[in-house]
Amino acid sequence: MRASRLIALVLLLLFAGWALVGCGSGSASGSAGTEGGSAGSGGDTVSISREAADTTVTLNTGQALEMVLEGNPSTGYEWTLEPPFGNSLSEKGVKQVLNTDSSVVGAPATYHFNFLAEGPGETVLNFLYKRPWETTPDDQTVSVTVVVE
């Protein structure tokens, strides 16, 4: 009886440690600033957030765009980009960063979507916040029009 309790305790501790490591991994980063509207010369990065929803952002060819969105991956929800989004922008990757002010299980995260203005044109970026396995309507949608000059 004593051996089975010891095995159960060891398994419980292993599982708890695994869960904490899985939820607590990732780089630490603070909140990103926001900058809206027109941008300066090529090579600058324009960083926008959900406050830029339903607005137009103007970029020059060669400029970078970063969309920063807050979420909580422990709930199963995640931000995704709805394709297609046009030829004037190229997607340069997505990074999920746990917030530095909280190391607890269930801590919120910041999603960074990065793009590069490739050439003149206009496109609409549609970001969806939903659980990938659900077929219900999206809980949150953020759309931003991007004009590349």
C-alpha cells in the first residue's frame, strides 16, 4: 500500500512539474508600444495594436509592420491571420511571448505578427481570436487596412 502511494505521489509531482514548465516556457517581453497612421521612411517598423482596428495604416515599400495582440493561450484561444492578405505585404512570422509580470499558469501572452511591405497596393489584414477546433463564430476579429506606397 505504501509503495503505491509513493508511486502516485511521484507521478503527480512529475505531471505538475511538466505542466508548469509547459505553461511557463517562452521568452519574456514587456508590452509593445503602438504607433498608428502613416510611417516614415523605408526601413522603419510600424507597430500597431488592437486599437488600430478598422483603420488604415500607410507604409512605404521596404517598411516593416508589426501587429501586437493580447491573448490567453491557456484558454485554448489563439490569434490567427485569415488568408489571403494580398501581394503588397509578405508575412515574416508570428511570435507568442508570455508577459514578464506573471509567471503563473494561465498567464496572458502577447502575439506579434510581422510583415514586410513588398510593393504598392492595398490589403486588409483579418486577425481572428478563436479556438482552432471550434466551428462557432469567431469571438473577436480585428481588421486593419494596409496601404503600401
